[in-house]
Amino acid sequence: MLQGIAATLLARGRTWLFTFSLLACGLIPRFLRYCFARALSFQLKEFAKEIGNIPSDRLLKTVLFISVRLHSREPRLAAAARLAGWDPWLVYCGRANLDLDENFLRATRVENRFQLVMAMWLFRGPLIHLFAPSGHEAYFLVRIKHRPVVIDLYDTCSGITQIPQRRKRNERKAMELADGMTHRDLRGKYLKRLHGYKLPRFNIFIHDLLPESPRHSPDQSRWPEIRVASVGWIDDKENSILRTAIALGEARIHVHVLFNPFQSNSECYLRLQQSSEYFHIERSVTGTAFREQLARYDFGLAIFERHLFQEACAAYSEDYILACGSSRLMDYVHAGLGVIISPTLRFQHFFARRYAPVVVHASRDFLKNPRPFLEAALREKAQARPRDCSAVTVRGVATRLGEFYSRLSSVEPVDDGSSAAATRGETREFCGNNDEVIHSPFSRR
């Protein structure tokens, strides 16, 4: 017991020390931050040496990716940046289950966020692209910047009801202090429209991208053994698929689950696997192995069970549910799967209808007897022409991303305080030819 108390106190002490260090960093004037980082560069010796050896002509076209927790989004945007003539470097925390050498000139893993700060200050190039799970986790890194910073938030904590207000305020400030933002869905737009958030001056919409590897063609060799996949984060609460999986199993339809690598298997799904021959928990894999695994199935699940069973949702705000994106959706599209989706996931439903070979609406009628719906969808998918997905590929966004970087690299970074308000002005939408993608899901609000 004493050991447990000591471990807890030590962990909290480290958290407070880290927070104090970042706050102290924020007090250092911008013109001294590079000197301060050089004095502590022994912590990042190899990175400091290599970043300092970039030729001056290439330094002007170098962008530093900072990742708080690595996701497949970073390598794909890096690939697009390289196609646009930019040299992406990466510094990240945590583990990497991805091949980074293919898309980054250099990838450096660090132990903590203090070292992320040091890497940002050592960088003398024109632009930093910061990736974070939420705006709260991006806030301190945005606040202590010395170069223009583009933020990319995988999620927004502002629409999650149980998140403390302090974190939501930090997320709001992070968006306001950033110089630009790459939006993967419409949550930022909803926060601005419904809650008065101030977005950065420069914004671009880039959903989770399809890789440049060949897309898979539909394969009907298993029919009538219908197989449905569910990938990513699921649980037995707000992100549950449990009742849907049971209903599909009762109709003799196989459900295969590939959990998010960062979560452990929920007990209720382990019990379902033991009791049903139609429910399977697969080993989580990444990269090529993941794409090959996914291509074995017929459909992908993208549902919100609370709405499916007409239950109130206490965990998320309505605008969060309507506007949120999902990387699993693009995984399904790349694998050539049909998509079973809840229409109330308005943004995801819009994308599924535009890019998936066939869409099946998840409803109570569907769950009562899903096999006829899926058999009809399989026949439709077999006859469907391939969808044009070029706009959401790495190559398809390269020019827009390159122009976005060029615009941002020529501006002075926004400061905390009065200068932020002075430079804010009207938010500029820099979205190329994809304005219709941004605004279509709002057409019937």
C-alpha cells in the first residue's frame, strides 16, 4: 500500500514538474528561445546537429512535424508535403507502429513534451505543423512557439461533456493562438458557428487521406458468408457496437473486430466471442498487414448505437456527433468495403455516400432482419463503378497543402495577448476547390 501511495505521489510530482517547466518556458522571450534550446541541446544531440546542417535554400522549404501521439495521419500528410516540394521532419512522443522513413527526411523519438519544446525552438525553418489528440494537449506547445504553427487536432475535447472546463478553455485558446489549422472534420467549424470559437487566420480542410497504394476491388467469392468489420476504438458505453454485433450474429452474419492498438479488449466482447461463432476478435495489425486483413471482409461498421436505439447521449454534444470524422471510414473505402452507417453521423454519412462503393443505413428495421439489406447491397456493390477518390488521396491534396504552407510561412506568428486580437480579423478559408465538401453537411441544419 505504501509503495502504491509513493508511486502516485511520484507520478503527480513529475506531472507538476513538467507543467511548471512548460510554464517557465512560456516566460522566456521569443528571441531568447533558440539560445535557451541550444544550451540544452545535449538532450537532443543528434537532432540538433542534423537540423543545424540543413542547407539554407532547403531550410526555406522545410516543415517540422511535432506529434504528441503518432497516428497514420502524419505520414500521409508528410507524403503530400513532399509531393508539393516540402521537406518534412518529424519529432514525436510515444511508440510508432508505422513506417516513418518512407515519408520523413528524419524521424526522431523523444521521451517527453519538454523535449518537444526544445525541438521546436531548435528549428530555424519557416513552419511547424503540430499534431495533437486534442486542443488541450496542443495548448502549451502553441503558447510557447517561436515560429508560425499549424495545428491538427485528431479530436476536440470541447464536445465531450465530462471533460473539465479548464481543458476546454485551453483548447479554445490553442485554436485562437495557432496561425493555421488543418481540419480533418467539421468539429472546428461547429465550434465557431455554435459556440463562438475563434479559428486561426488560415484554415484548410483535409480529411484522413487514402494512401497511394492500389485500392482493393470487391470480392464476392465468400458470399453468402457475409463478413462485417469494425475497426478502431469501441467500448461498452458510448462507442458500443455490442447490440449490433449480437443482432448480426443472430442473422448468421460474421462480425470481425480489430481494436484500437491503444486499448485493451472489453470484457463484454470477450464473452460474446466465447458464446457466438459469428463474433471474432482479430489481432490488431498495422500498415500493409492491416489493409490486407480488412480486404477480406464485405462491409465496415460506422455506427452510433445510442441514436440507433433512440437513446439519449450524455457523453457527447449533438454538434460533436454530427460533425466528427473517422479514420475508419477511409480505411473501409480504401479496402473497397461497403459501409453500414448511422445517418445521424452526418459528416461521416456524407463522406460514405460520396466515396464508398455502397452504403447501408443502420436502423432498427435493418437490425431486425439485416441479411436481405446486406445481400442486396452486395449485389449493388458488384455492379457499381469505382468511385473517384482522387480528391482525398495523398496526391490529390498535395498542391493545396503546399500552397497552404507557402502562405503561412510568410506570416508573423500570432502572439498571446493583444497582438492575437489585432491580427485575427476575419478567418480566411483556404480550401481550394473543396468548399462544397466543407459546406454540404450543413445544408439542412
